[in-house]
Amino acid sequence: MTVAPVKDGVVDYSQLTIAYAGADKESLYTKPVEKLNEQLKPLKQLKEELADFDREFDKRIKQRIADDQELAGEFGL
């Protein structure tokens, strides 16, 4: 249930309060956060794998540029 104060007959939506029967920190915060963290694990792994790929790709591009520059130097370019 959501409640808000009424002042001079106008509801103040900037002061909302959420009430939940039997709510506690465990049910409202800890369990949802743990569930979300569990669901995010594959995304975190993918992020790490993409970062590794990006570093390796960057390394190989730089090496290719260096090789091309060396080859161009051999041809006097």
C-alpha cells in the first residue's frame, strides 16, 4: 500500500510512503538484492570476457600497425 500526506486538500506525491504487511529488511532488500546479484553473474562474466577480448584485439591491431609500418619502411614508404 502506498500513502501520501494531504495538505489543503492536495496530495503531496513527493512524500510517498510504502507500507507492506509483514515487511522486513530481509524480504524487502536482502533477498531481492541477492537474487539480482545472482542474475547479474552471467553479465559480469560476459563483461570480463569482452574486456579480455578488447585488450587482445587492441594488442593485435597495434602489432599489425607496427608490422605494416616496418614493411612500408622496407619499401621506402
